Amino acid sequence: MSLLGFLSAVTETINLGVGVINPFTRSPSLIAMGAATLDRLSGGRFVLGLGRSDKHLINGTLGIDYEDSLVKLNHCLLAIRDMLTSNAYAIKDDLKSINLAVRPVQTSLPLYMAAIGPKAMKLAAKEADGVILNTYSPTDYIRRSIETIKSTLDENDRDPNSLKIACMLPVRLTDDLSDSLNNECKYRIASILSEKFVGELFINEVNSERYLSSLRQLVHDKNKVEIYKLITDDMVGQYYVIGDQNHCIKRINEYIEAGVGQPLLLPRLADFMKVAEKLNPEIVMAYDN
């Protein structure tokens, strides 16, 4: 939030957002106050992303109760929306209602919800202004996810255009894919797939249970040599936007064609300006046309 305050002061047109803040380490009222302030500082360019974070971090590391996390996330989103639109909000029924002293510039500040599984996607399609799909998502997972989202929008009589679909795409812009970079990507993919439930959502194939079991053991053992064998070069191409300018543009457009209306590029910090210059929206869409 502090960094976004700085960016608000040194930019003029680009939208600024956070993806994501969770309802466990910050209260809904604190998040709403920060969102309203950032929207004013940026002149109405702020987008708020909310998510559940991770049980291992929230409960295992920080010791904060993580039960009913999706219910708490939904409550947080609705409470923030109430406060940002001037409605009174009570943290508990027996407490006095509160109003924000600072109002956002936008009459309807966009609230996005991060989602990886079908339950979260359905909730986002019902309640949020946008959904942020999981980073490192292959396009076949994107297509399955968007089918779930669209059916939920239809069930709730929502205009499909009323929900923005965003996804962070890890970008490695390079004319020469070295073995070290390729292996670095493989190890990251292995770490992602070894997370509970994530692998099952991403790997939708026969014998996936045996594959994931082997992979998780290798990650636990930090056996990089065997991980590099189990994660194929083709998987690197599926989970990353990686390669030269033309190939990266082609991959970004594959996500757009799959239904991602807001591809959010995630390069390494050292490559930020190069990626911004070579893969900006005008170039991507011109290539597509």
C-alpha cells in the first residue's frame, strides 16, 4: 500500500492495483481506508484486489485463524463495498456502525477477487467486479475456469461484460533461453504444482495423482536434478510467457483468446522496462490484428 502511494504521485494515467490483500492481516475497515486514500492520491485510478492468501502462511506461520476463509473473504468484500459507497458498516452486530471520513474518487471503485478453485471462482462471478486467476496458469486451465465463471454469471443474471477477468502472466523475455533460466523456471513450476490442491487443479490428466506424488516428494527433498527431468521443456512453455518478442506476443494473445481480458505481465524487476517497451498493449493487439 505504501509503494502504491508513491506510484500514485509519480504516474498520471496508468491504473494502479494490488493483487492481493487478505482479510486476515488487515481488517475490512483498514483496507477500505487505504483503498479510499489511494484512489484519491491517484485521481481515481486504483483497483483493489482481495484474496484468501495461504493457510500455511496465515495459520501455520502467523497463527491467525483461517477457518471459513472463503466466507470471511466474501464478508470482507461486501463490507468494503459498503464503506466505499458511503454506507454505514458495523464490524459486529453489537458495535456502533462506522463510516469512512475519506471518500474515493471513483463512485464504484473496482473490487477484484483472486480465485484458483471453482468455489472461489463462483463467488467472484457472483459478488466481485473482477476475478484474478492464478499466476502460472496454463491456457487449458484458463479455459476451464472461464467456463465455470460464465455459467455462474448466467445463473446470477449478470452481464458477462460486468466482470473483468485478469491473470498475472510470468514473463521471461529472451532471445536465447539458457539452461540455467530454463531450470529456474522448472523449479518454480515444481514448487507451484507441489502446493496442496494447486497441482490437482492444473494437472488434469490420467495418472496425475502418481505424477504429483512423485513431484511433491522431489520438491520436499529439493532434488533439483530429478525435478528438471520431471518438469518438461514443454511445461515451461505452458506455464510461462517465455521466449523472444514475437513468441511472447503470440503467447499473450493466446491468453486473450482464451478469455483473459486483462493480462497482467509479471517480469523480473530487472527486466521491467524492457518488457514494458516490447510487450505493451498496443504492440500485442497490433500483432493480433
